[in-house]
Amino acid sequence: MKQRKSLFRQTAGTLALGIIALQIFSVLSIIATVLYPLGQRSAEDLAGLLIMSAQTYQQLPVEQRTEFLRRVARDNGIYIGPPPNDFNISGSRSHLYGKILSYVLHQRLGQNVPVFTAHDPKGTLWVAIPTQGKSVWMHFARRRLTGTLPLGLLAILGISTLALLVLTIILVRRVLRPLAVLADALRRKWNAPLPALPANGAKEFYDLLDAFERMRTRLQAMIDHQSLLLVGISHDLRSPLTRIQMALEFLPEDTPAELRAGLAEDTERMTDLLAQSLAIGRGSSARIADLDLVALLAVTGEAFTRAGGDWQAKLPRRYPFRGDYEALRRLFDNLLDNVRRYAGERVEVTLRKKDGRGVLSFCDFGPGIPEDRVEALLEPFSRGDSARGHSEGSGLGLAIARQIAEAQGLQLRLYNRREPAGLCAELSWELRAEPRTR
């Protein structure tokens, strides 16, 4: 099953992408409206200085050129002289501002004037200015074209983006934290106390929690009324069933044996069906107490063995647990009765920890069931006879087991295992406090 992303990740991710896209748009806008015009203006000023310096250098007498070179380098950071012998002009590429400078020089001189970048730490730019039929090589550091304003803007944008992302995460977490509390309330036991919302939570979350509490109260009242109704039905039906059973004893001796046996079997099935229906109603009420789960399983296993079953258990010496002893005993008996009825007398029981949950498994060695029938078998009056080769049963055993499990805070699931083949009934629960096993 594909793992879904949390609402926090989805919301924070969407806002983060929006902020990053907005900042990218801001950077492009600044480049188009601020940095490029500044670079072009700087290139125009530098192009004029380069052309004027080259023309002046060519016009000066040889004895005055040394002083002129020193003054131009000191005042403008421009150096005049041929490039070194190892400078690969054909393999050099121009800096971005160098391309702007080359374009401006082309406009002023009417010919193509490339600008080259030297591979040195300073990123020196070289350009040959044509004047009086000759080319005057000049070079300057790349920072000569780059001011502090672009770096400052990039720093501001970077810091603001980081700040917005941090504030987004804090805001989304603060807004969505009450939802995590509500989700925890839904995952808890039906009658567990509701968790407290954050003190500074929004009013809507408190209203939602109150609505959930009212809904839970009404549903609990409906369940109580259902249990009371089932008890009343039991009281009303047991007397007629008892009279029918007594009447069977006084049937004439010439009554056909098949008729007598059929009536007795139908009466027994009605009594059993009524008892199972009442068990569904009782499964929602639990008397919680501390107990040793391994000791309870040992009692269950002894009863299973006395009935002719083959009990194979891999259990620790003890396992502290909190639940309803009688309800859990009825739950285990229902699962084992399903084993005896459909898969023989052999069962393998294991108790372990898996992914932060306690797991208790009852695995038989029968033929299993079709995968498309696994979930349906946990519904009332649903039977898997066609797959497991049995025609008895009312289809309530596993439904009762699931209802008892949910009342105890357990999750019941069925699955087919391959080696060895069989059907497993797995009970799992969240380990809030690590139990001691020895």
C-alpha cells in the first residue's frame, strides 16, 4: 500500500515551493530591472575609459608611457600590456559582464572586440582595443566590473528565503498540531479519555473535539441500548426454547427418529445462535485490570489440549498486560474454535514485538481461504465454508472475536501464510510502555 504524505508535509512543501518560486521570480526581476542596467552602465563607462586609455597610450611618446601605465593602473585598475605566452585566447570564454562590455565596444568601434577571461584566481579579463591600426592589449580584474550591490541583493534574498521557510514550517506545525491530537483521539480505545488540545489552539479544533465527544456519547448509548435489547430477547426466547426442549422429551414413542433428531438439532442451533448474538453485545463492555497474558494463554492452551487439540506455543515466561480477563479468554476461545471447526486440531501460537507493536498470532495448518474472502470473514454471518470444506457454524465466531478485540484496544486481522500453509489470526496492539519479558 502506498504510504501517504502527512498534511504537514504536503502543506509545508506547497508553501516552500511557492516561496522558492517567488524568490526566483524576484531574482530574475532584479536581474532584468536592476543588475543588467547597472552592468550595462558600468560597461559603457569602462568601454569609454578603455578606448580613451588605449588612444592616449598610442599617442604618448615612448618615454612617457611608463608613467602613464603606472597612473592608469593606480587610478583605474587597468593594466596595459600583452598577455602571457601561455594564455590560450582561443580556449578562453568571456565573463557575463565581459559579453556586455564586448557588445558596448562593438557599438562604439564598429567592429567585433571580444573579451577573454584568464583562468586565474582573480578571473582577469583581457581585451584588445584597436586604435591607429594596432591592437592595445589591456586587462583588469573581474571585480572591476562587479559592484557590491548584486552580492548584497543575493544575500538579502537568500536570508529572506530561509527566514520565510522557517516561519512557514513553524506556522504550519502550530496550525496542524491540533489535528494530530484529534487523530490520536480517534486511534485510541473507544472509552479512553480524550487528549487535551494545545492551549493556544484555534476555536474550530475545540468545536471539532466537542462534536466528537458528543458523537461518541451517543454511539455508546446506542450500544448500551443494543446490549439491553439483546438481554431482553434472551430472556424472552430462553423460556420458549426450554419448553420446546421439554416437549421433545414427551413426544410419542412412534415419532420418527429423524424428526426427533432434526427438532433437537434445530433447537440446539437456535440456542447456540442466541448465545453468540449475546456475546456480540457483551463484547463492547470491558472490565480492565492488570493480568499476565502468558498465564491466560497457558490456561487457554490447557483447555484446548484437553479437547484433543495440539497446542504449539512460543511464548516468553510472562507478559504483563492490561485488559478484561474474561473477554480475552472468550476471544481466544473463539479463535481456537474456528481452528477446530475448519482446520483440524493443530495450532501454533507466538507472541512477539514488531514495529513498536505487540503481536499475538494463532496459526493453523489448514487449507487457508481465498484472499478476496479474508476481510469478509470478519463480518457477521459471513462464512468461508467453500474454501475450508465445512458446512457448520453460524458465521458469528470471527465477528464476535473482532468486536471483543476492538473493545480491548486490539486489532484483529487474518492472513494466509505459505510455509507451512494455513490461516493466521493476528492480534496486535500499540506498545505505549515497554512490557518486561523474561
